[in-house]
Amino acid sequence: MSGFRTRQWVLWLLGLALLIGLVWLLRTILLPFLAGMAVAYFLDPVCDRMERWGLSRTIATSLLTVAFVVLVVAVFAVLLPLAVHQLGDLADSAPKMLAMARDRISSLLGRLDRIVDPETANQIRDSLAGSFGGVGSWLGSALGGVLSSSLALLNILSLVFLTPVVAFFMLRDWDRFVATVDSWIPRPHVAVVRTLARQIDETLAAWVRGVALVCILLSAFYAVTLTLLGLKVGLFVGLVAGMLSFVPFVGAIGGFILSVGMAALEFDSTWRIVAVGAVFVIGHVAEGNWLTPTLVGEKVDLHPVVMIFAFLAAGVLFGFVGLLLAVPAAAVIGVLARYAIDRYLRSPAYRGVDLPPPV
């Protein structure tokens, strides 16, 4: 029996290694498929409810897919032109803003004469001035390289056109896929695997749906308040900061640094700069104390440090595809780790003797 269990563990580990290897090899083309699977997973409960109302699975899937595409197109049709317009204004005013930043930093560096010798202060001043002079050209060339990349264009086109198709077929056949995978589970372990799968599903569903609502609310709050304060790129910065809030602290800290820096170059009044920074302080406090506890819930046992590590590790290994895989992987690892720890605490290896498990 021991040898049989050892062979099972070897097979499971080989299968996991093969899966990770395939994801790494195919990471450049997986984006629309993972996005379609995410959409199908998100809409499956709604599709099941529509089936209970008497609609066929195909009709319910068709209606949901069309509604989802229309909603996404409508949101982009409203927000994208505004964001592009703000980015255009930012690009036009970038040289002036960089010159202002250089002058202000140079004036501050004038105080270095009191601390260091004049020659060192002049070297620092010249170095910073040269750096600011090259920032604009560097950003332009980097952006041009990204936009002209054939791979980036292919990813964008595949995401736009393939994601709805993948989402439709995945959503239509979701129950069949689940039943097929369930039939592959070794029968002696089927009860345990189903229990773990249910816990993973509950954790993942609560996190995805809750965090999506949190990101939408924060995006609306940041975009509206920054726009009302008169920040030229307030809409764009607010939307990006809110959407990045699914990574703990990244949206708030990144948005704070970017918006306060832009406000310092754009506004002359101190209170408006302080108000821009206060927007992100208020948003972060509201997120941590009210939005996340209310919308995400305490059942999602994914520590912020674990999520930050998961996003960084997955992003480094698999790029943007890794960001889509980070949350499911963290949910799976978290549930399996808690199960393994629970089994260990109930085992003779921890208790010393084979006593009944704790109540």
C-alpha cells in the first residue's frame, strides 16, 4: 500500500510539473483563454439561475455573453475617449511639466551648497537636469516600442475577439467540464477532493466577486473626486488606481504617488495638492475598514502579504497571464495548505500518540 501511495504522489507531482511547464511555454497565447474562463466562471451562477427559470443552457449562455460584450463595449465607449483625451493633454503638457519639475528640483538643490562642496552640488544638478531632459524621449520611444510590437498587437486582438468566443463555449459547457473532471478523480479520494474543490470555489468566488465590486467603487470614487479637484489626468489615474486595488496597497500607493506628483507640478495652491493626496488616504481607509470586510467577507482567508507575493511571483514567471493565475493559484494553495496542516495536527506525528482527533 505504501508503494502504491508513493506512486500516486509521484504521478500527481509529475502532472503538476507538466501543467506548470505548459503554462510557461504557452504563456504568450493563453491570455484570451484564461480571460474567457474567468468570464465563464464569473457568469456561471447567473446562467444556472436562468436555467432554473426555464431557459435552455445555450439560450442563457447566448444572452449572458451578448449582455457582457455590450456592457464592456459601452463602458469602453464612454471612458476610453475621455482617458485618451486626458493622455493627449498630458503628452502635450509633458515638456512644460518636466521643465517645471527640473526648475523646482534645481532650486531645491541650490541648498546643497550649504551641505556639500560646490563642485559636487554642480555635478548632482547637471546629472538631474540631464535625466529630466531624457525622460520625455525615453517614454516616447518605450511607448512606441510597446505599441509597435507585433506580439502586443496580437495579444490585444486575440483578447478582443477570442475572449467572447471562449467565454461562450466555456459557459455553455461548464457543467459538462466539471462533471468530466470529477469523473477523473480517484474513487477512494473523491469525497476529500470534492470537499477541497468546494472550499476553493467558495474562496475564489468570494474573492473575485467581492474584489471586483471594491475595484469598481474605488475607481469611481478616485476618478470622480480627482476630476472635480481639477487634476488633468484625474479620470485616467483614478480608474487605473481603482482597478489596481485588487493587489493590496498597490493601487492606493501608486495612485497617491502619481497623482500627488502631477498635482505638485500642475497646481500652485497647497490645499489642492493636499486634497489630492487625501483622496487616496480616504479611499484606502474606506477600503480596509468598510469595503473589503463588507463585500469580500472574512471567509476569504487570503492574507494581503500572500496575495502580494502571489502577484509578484506569478507576474515575474508568466507575465500578464500570471496575474490572472495568481488568485486561483493562491486560493488552491491556501486551501490545500490548511487541509495539510489540519491533517498534521490530527496525526500521531504531532500528537505523539494516536489519540482521537480534537473536537
